Amino acid sequence: MRTLKGALLAGAMMMAAGGVSAENGEKPQYGGQLEIGTVYVTISALSWDPADFNWKLNHDTGLFYEQLFAGDMSKSKKAGGPYNYIPDAWLPTDSIRGELIESWEWKQDPLRVEMKVRKGVMYPEKPGVMKKREFTSDDILFTFNRLKNSPKKLLGYFDHVDKVETPDSHTIVFYMKHYFAEWDYQFGWGYYSAIHPKEVADAGASNWKNVNGTGPYMLQDFIAGNSNVYVKNPDYWDKEKIGGQEYKLPFVDKITYRTIKDEATYITALRTGKLDMLEAIRWQNVDSLKKSAPQLQWNRWLNQSGTFMAMRVDVDGPFKDIRVRRALNYAVNKQEIVQAYYNGNAELFSYPQHPDYVGYFEPLDKQPASVQELFKYDPAKAKKLLAEAGFPKGFTTKVQVCSCNPDHMDLLPLVAGYLEQVGVKLEIQPMEYGAFLSAMTSRTMTPAYFMNNGHTNPITTIRKSFGTKQTWNPSGWSDPEYDKKIEVIYREPDESKRQVMLRELTTEILDKAPYIWLPTPYYYAAWWPWVKNYAGEMRAGAVRPGPIYARIWVDQELKKKMGY
């Protein structure tokens, strides 16, 4: 059995820079620009301030705000490695590299992790905000304290940290109260880990015109509902080894994220070359695109967000009764949704754990019968349970859904049709994303709430969705014993033991059915052949594509030859 000390020593890591293999022997090119329809093409930036604890922040700031750690792109499948870099917020331990730190090491008595800050990293000058200066350990300490003291921070997020000290300008030490399995994720490469300078906070970190970081790009312009425009940071520190030669990053001069709410419009933009890349394409559009634009390159990926209808148990109503919740699961023909609605482009069971999480995911046929039956269509059993619960004629309830998601806008009426057959009527309320998210975070949403939620990583998918008073817990699930089991997992240093415990907790929550568990669809990414050194990777940290985009180059001559 591994001891805590042994586990920590095994986790001690020293960063070594790696390189990405050249693509077919081609040499990188500098210049040009990229127009990208990202995986969140329909959603504009929601915040620029890390202290807002907004889930999408890394997506929009990840080209200029860096973090302590990032995914090591030399471990990508494109470079001959094992990882696809698609999970929304999961980096296996051996796929992590230091970004703003060069090395890190666990030590005992007291329990702590000592980090050496990368030297020579510079903040570029930002007129009216800050002068050009070197990045130091004080920037990390400032960020940690600002996040820790934010009124918007997640419940218990930094409770495992005892104190943080900076012995010198290039050393920072995190003292831990106890071992914590997500120590590197929560403040190293997670959703809320963007290192930002005091000068930006003083100027107003929520104003996009003030933002400034150490990353490969600088934010040049932002138009809500239209675009984020980034230009190359001439002071960027990182390099990439390709074909045995080292190149200064980034390659492309300008990157634009396009925000396009209409599905037909962004599909047309890709087909006509106005978008160089589009990361999230529904299966319905794939065949027509392959016919009309046969030169496009493709990658198929299983959605990293689980789809469900949450049923609130924190307010009075029928959903407090487990018989009602299980009945609604029986009432929906999920196999038919996979075959008829998704045309086979979906998995019946991929949430709350994701098949990418090897060792954590347990397939449906390995689950107990009480879980397996939740995925089998049985309207007669649904009616029987509803009658036993006191609803022989069913009931009516309201459900909110985000108009930003074309899949959900089509799928929810289908789910409503199944439920109506057992007497349960849904009053559907479409909402713009900002209002939709606010309804959940303020706990003012309707008794039913139709959404998808990122898996994040194997522990967080359970903690954030079913932990008491967690923000991303739309059902309002609260079970003190369940909370204690989550805490035990966080303190267990042996990953193999954590895997067993998480498989058990996953089965337990599936069985209690706070959601109507729905199939998980496949999506497609497509890009034009002039986009080089790219194979459909999406995230090198929590929803953070910045390190991936910084390594792409554009074959401008090929683009011209193809008439674009």
C-alpha cells in the first residue's frame, strides 16, 4: 500500500520542455491570421476578470493570461503521444508541463509544494495600465489572494491551502493543511487559475481594455456578440521545437474568435472559408459540408458535457420524490433519441463520468440493474410510479433552456413529447445565455432546468454537480453523507483508490436520479488544409485553447492557391 509520503514523492515533477513533430516535414511559417469558430461559437465573452469565477474565462483570456501549468503539447496524438487534448478540464498527470513555473516539488514537515518561477517572462507594456516588467512570484501570490478573497469564489475552493509564501522573486511555496487530490488543477491549470497582475486589477480587471498578461497574444479588440481579436505579443517567452529546430512562438500574427449565434451562418462561414476552423459541428451538417467543401479536414469527438434535465429537490414539488424522478427517466426513450434524433451520433451513457477518464468511467453494462433500467424505455412503469407518488394524472412544470444551444432547442420538445405521454407537461421557457446562467447561479430557475454541464474532471464532475450548495448543482442536491465521501476522495493520495471510490459515488448518484439522464452527442471539428500543426485539439487546460492556437501556423501560399 502506498504511503502519503510515497505518493507525494512519486508526484514530484521537474519540467522538461518538449517539442511537436513537424507536420509532413513542413517548416513553420510566420504571419497571417486565423478566424476561428470555437467550441463556444454562439457564446460571447462573459467576463474578463478572474475574480468573477466565471467558467468561460480561460477560453477568452487564455491567449494572454497564462497559468502555473498547461498541457504538454508534445504529448498530443498529433505529435505521437497518447492524448487528444479534448477534455474540457482534465489533464492526466504525465501530460502536464510547467508554464509560468519551471519546476515544482512536494516536501514534508510541513506538507508543502515548492515552485520555481520561470525567469525572463515579461508583461508587455499596456498604455495607461502598466509598464513593461518581469513576471515574479508576487504576481502569483497576488492572484491567489485576490481569488481567495473574492466574494464570488466557489464554496470551499481553497480550503486545503494553509498559507502561501514567496521567499524570493522566483520562488513560491504553497503550504497545505492536508493532501488534496486536485491541488494542481484548482490553482494550477483549472477554470480559476489565470495569473494576472495587480496593475490590471487596479485599473479594472473586468474592462477588456485593461487586460494584460504574459501569454502569446494581447487582446486588441472585443465586440460583444461579434468577436474577440488578439494580436501577437512581441515579448512572449516560449518557443517550440519542430523538426529539430527551435522556433519562437506564436506563429500567427492575429487570431479572431468569431461569435455567431445562428447555426446556418457559422456553417456557411466555414464552407466559404470565412472561418479557418470550426470546432463544434453537429452531425446534421457534416455530410453537406463534406460534399460542398471536400478539402476540409475533420475530427470527431464525444461531447465533454453531459446533457440532462435537472429536477430540483431543493424546493417543494413533485421532484422531491425519487419515484417521480425515476418515472421521468423511464418515460423518455433514450435509445430512440440515440438512433432517430442523433442518427447514431451519440452515446447512450457517458455522464457524469466520461469514457475518456480511463479507470474512472464504468460502462452501463457494468452498472447495477437499478441504474441500467433508468436508460430503458418503460412508459407503463413510469405511469405506475407516478400514480404511487400521488400523480396518477401527471402534473405540469416549467423548464428553462438556453436558446444558445441548437441541439437543446431541438431536443427538449422531443423530451417533452415523451413526458406528455405519461401525463407530465413541460412549459418550455427559452432564455439567452446570460439570463439562463444567472437563473441557476441565483437559484431562481424553474423546477426543471434543461442544460449540459461540463464533465470537468473525474472528481469535480461529482463535487460541483452534487455537492451541497455548489454553484453548478442545478438540482439542488444535498446529502451530508455524500459530501463526506467526496471529501474523503479529495484526501486520498492513491489514484487507484480514488478511482474505486468515484465509481461507487457515480453509481450512487445515478441511482438517485436527480436528473433525466440523456445521451451524449458526438460533435465534429473541421478546418481548412492551410491550418497547420493542428489535429482537432481543443484544450490544454480547463476550457483553454490558447497554447494550442499559439502553435498553429497558416500556409498562406496554399490558402491563396485554393482561392481564399
